[in-house]
Amino acid sequence: MLIGQGIDAHRFEPGRRLVLGGVEIAHDQGLAAHSDGDVVIHALCDALLGAAGLGDIGHHFPDQDAAYAGIDSRILLRRVTDALAERGLAVQNADLTITAQAPKLAPHIAAMRATLAGDLGCPPARVNVKATTTERMGFTGRGEGIAAFAVVLLDGA
């Protein structure tokens, strides 16, 4: 068994779409990033790569590389999942926490779980997604951005 954790945060930027956990969410701003800014998937990729001892998302998909400009983060997640499979590793579970004052995320949690599980190649029951606020404290509480935290357990080789 191998455990990994990942964290990501991005500030809001007007004129961008908001994508979290592979699901587009209606909001007046999206997240500033080289890719689509999906902090949930970025944290998840870091947790997966960390558990496998493969570095971090920036090493594999550098934000200076034009090939990743605006890329759908689900593509990155599938590439990480493929790299794990090549090493005989499989996701046993993933636990994700999103910190955001707005928008309300509860209506989107089931879709995020299903989307992420599909990309990870595991049953949705093995992917848990939670959302919380920081009671208006810090950058997420002030509505300046969103943060995500991920913990994963891998099994295999």
C-alpha cells in the first residue's frame, strides 16, 4: 500500500470557466491557470504521483510548456493513471476536500465523483469528494480563489 497527498490552489479570474473535479460549474469567474485550472484534479494528480514516488504534476506537465496551455485537466489525470497502471499500481481510494466560499458545490459532488472515478478506473464508491468553507477566513473565505486537498491510497507492485 502506498499513500500520497496533494494540495493545489488558484485565484479566481474573470472571463474563465470554472471546472472542478472535471465538472463545469456555473460561476461568474473561473480559476487562473496555464491549464483549465481544475484544482481538484491537480491536487489528485499530485497525490497519485507522490504515492507512486513519481514527483509532482509540475514535473510531468510544466506550465512553461505550450502543449499544456488550456488543457483539460482530465487528460492529465488519465495520463497519470496510465503511468500508475504501467507500474502495476491501482487506486484503492481517493479522498478530496475542496475549500471554497462560493459557489455552492453540494449539487455537483455526485458528478465529480463519477467523473473522477471513471478517469481513475475505479468504482465511484472509492472516490470521496467533500466541500467546505473557511467561514470567510483566508483567501478562499474572501472569495479570492479555491483550494483543494487530496489523499490517495494505491495498491500494487
